[in-house]
Amino acid sequence: MLKKLNKYFFMGAVVFMFSCSVKYEDQNKEVVKSQEVPDTMMENFKLIKMKKNVPYVEVLAKKAEIFDSQNRTLLYNTEFIEYDGHKQNVVTRGKADIVEYFNDTENATLTGNLNFYSKKEEIEISGESILWNSDLKSIGSGENDLMFLKKDDGSILEGYGFNADLKHSTFFFSGSVNGEIP
């Protein structure tokens, strides 16, 4: 009797399996996704960009949120290091609380506790908000954002409307400026 029961159970299971259909389409395609919900989230994010098989930029963040439809990435508690072509030689080091990186243009907005040091230029730049323009290779603050510059020679400047052309190693302030030059 047990054999007969197993046989009927098996036959019933086979019939049941063949009568089912599985839909593999996206069950949530009708759901409108919020623009504030990231497509991907990562913790302890690390990005290393390479040139000729040698690291030239390293980006570290406690958290990364990637928004595919907006072509942007938010990085939190971010640090970055730029190398001169040999990983041992640091050219620039910096940090920011939040980096909003636009994947399509490679532009970025950096905010909160900014601090950068360029070994080549022997200058430290700090403030609260700055924009990076990848095409122009320039950085700039808003007209009302106070930025601080400190050179290794002891020069100190603070001012509003900071702009720097990194290709030509020049900078200016469009607003008021105070400082000391030894």
C-alpha cells in the first residue's frame, strides 16, 4: 500500500509541476521608483583608477550610493589620493564629508569639512563646499563660500568666490580676501 501511495504522490507531483507556469518578467515594472532610492549601495567603497597599469587615483568612502538613472554617485566620508605615476609618490591628498559625482561628465560637488593638500603646489585648501569641473580642470566655490588657503611658506589667505585653474596653477577670489604673506 505504501508503494501505491508513493506512486500516486509522485504522479500527482509531476502533473502539478507541468501544469504550473513561471513568469520571469519583472514583477515591479509598473512600480515608479523614487529618485531618492539608490540602485546600488556599498560600504567601505574603494576605487583605484589606473594609467599604464599604475594607480594614479585612489578614492575611499565609508558609503557609496549609485543612482543609475541620474548618472550620479554619492560618496560619504570620502578620502582621495592622487599619485604622480608611481604609487609611492603622493601628489594630492584630500577629504570631504560628501561627494556628489556625476558619472557622465566626471564633474563633482564636494561638501562638508573639505581639506586638500597639493605637494606640488605646496598648498592646503579648506572650506565647506567646492565644485570640480573635469573638462576645465578647475575647482571653484560659491560666491558666499569662505575658503582658506595656507602655503608651506607661511602665506595664509581667506576669501569668498575661490576659483582655481589646475592646468595653469593659478587661482583667484571673486569676492573679498584677507591674508598674510611673509
